[in-house]
Amino acid sequence: MRVEKKRFGTVMSLILCVVMLCSCSNFSFDMFSPSKPTQDTGYSLPETSPTTETTSLSDLESDVLDPLTDEQAMQGFTNYLYFKIKNLQKILDEDKTPCTWGISSSDKKTIVIMFKSNTGALLRYYIDRKTGKTYTTMYVVETNSYIRTRETLNVREYIDRKPTPTPVVIKPSGKTTSTPTPKPKVKVTTAVSKTSSFGGSKHAYKIPKVSISGKNTSSANNKMKKELSKFATSGAHAREITYTYHVTGKVVSILVHISNHDTDSYDNYKAYNISIKTGKLMSDKAVVKAAGSSTRRFFAKVKTTYKNFGGGSSAPSADAKKCRKKNLKRVSYKYIDPYIGKSGHLCFIGYVDFYGGSGSGRRIFDSVKKKSI
């Protein structure tokens, strides 16, 4: 009996110790089991202590950063596209239906950029103006509605990544047009103008000047003035100088005609081609390229033009054949000055021999019509 009482007292002492331990502790027995949800939510408990608070760096930064401007959003988004689509530049340069994108709406909180891929997929990127966080929706033809996608990004992270091309503006109708780049203003005026009387009639002496907004054209203008002034004052004959010009999207072409007042025996021509992009004089090859041709194709047309010159094959005399042979040997930029004519055709000044023993000189030709002008 004494033994049983002693055992009972020992058991009760152990139970009392356990109760006291539990009452003095915040731990439960479940803390020693693997982390698990308190209810079937599909998510596991966090590994960090419930009392620990974490804040992402982007959240801290967004409290001090200024809201994104539309321009910054476009810059960051465009850079993101270049990072995401490795061959984007090739698509833009070569694809007949390239990718297009632009801001479709913008308010104090959100900037929406519409993106249309070269396959026709249409997406909207919703950019939080404060944080830069972006989510995406995609248009579904079958339901005629937009659905949320898994694609997310932060536009702020891409703003300083790489340079971007001119963006494309998407109109509300869905049609796309390139953002118009202001065209440089081109003016061709007369820098020097004089008139003189000879043989009872007045003759002009004019030297052109080109101005292109935002470009320095002084070197081209100085060269024209220097060269043409020499023509006007050289020799015993009083010279007449006149000019015509034609402006394309890339070139200002000026054709100068120089002749004698007192005789018809002298005619000379000069061509000056100024790049609208740089404001400087262009090389002959560059002019031909700007006209949409190549040296090989251009020279082939020059040869045909020379074969047609002075009657062509209908002038079978020995003198005519000799002239054609000489002229065809001069098919090079040493003897040919290309320019863009008033018709928009690629024309040229050629140094040629004339039939009938009348010497040689510079004449103007149309390489498209393949005949002299």
C-alpha cells in the first residue's frame, strides 16, 4: 500500500511539472512539427517570424521618387521591348507589318501603352505612374475583350537601359502612324544678284545660297560663291549665270548654267548637291544613292543615253562613231556630275564630244528618259 502511494505521488508530480511548463511558455507542440497552414488555403506558413515586417526596396524608393512622366514611361517601355524581343530592330527595319506601340491614355495615376506585335497580337500595358509597376492585358478576338496576362515588369528599371527609336503613336481607331518628325525648312535664295547690259539686252548674274533649318550650310554656300564668282570674272567675255533647283526629302540639287553674253559658243554647267540631313555638299555616289539608284545601274543608263546622243545609231558616219566611242570611255564620275532635276529624275552633266567636228563640252542629260535636255 505504501509502494502504490509512493508511485501515485511520483506520477502526480510529473503531471504538475508539465502543466506548469506549459503555462509559462508561449510555444505549442505544433511548433516542433513541419510548417503547415492553419486551414486549407493552399499556401504554407511563412518561414520568417510572425513579428518580422519586410518592405521591398522598390516600395521604399517609390515613396521618394517623382511620378513618371509620359516620356519616361515610353522610354522605359521601349527599352524593355528591346530587352525582351532580341530581333526587334530587324523586325522594325525589314518586316512589312512591324511592331508598333504608343501611349493610348494617360491620367494622374496610370499610363496605358498599346502594343501591337508584327503577328497582330494586341496588348495593353498599365503603368503605375508612382511606382512604375506594370501589368498587361491581351485582346481576345473570340470574346471581343481584354484578359489579364502573367506578364509584369517595372518600367522604372528600364528607363536608362539603351537608346530607343522614334516611338509610334496609336490613334484611338486602332490605326498606327509614325510620330511625325518635323521636316527641316529648306530655302534657296540668291546670295549675289547683278544685271548688266550687253547688245541692247540685260543679262543676269546670280549666285545661289541654301539655308536648312538647324543645319550649318556655310561650307556649301562658300564653295558655290567662290567657284561661281571666278566664272563671272574670268576671260574676256562677260558671263551670265543663272540657276534652277529641286528639293527632295534628302537632297537640295542646284543646277547652274554659265554662258557668255556676247556669243553662243560657250555653255557650261555646274551641279551642287547639299544634304538636308547634314547641310554639307554630297559626293556623286551619295547623290545617286539618295535618288534610289546605284553606280552600276546609273552608269548603265548613262551609256544608253550616250548611245542615243546626236542621233544614235541613225548617225552611222565615221565621225559619229568616233564621238560615241569617246563618250562611252568617259562614263565615270571624273566626267559626270549627277543631280536631281526639276522633274525629280536623276539627271547628270556629262562632258561629251559633239558630232560634226563641233568640239566638246558639258551638256545636261536625263538618265531616266535617256536623252539630252
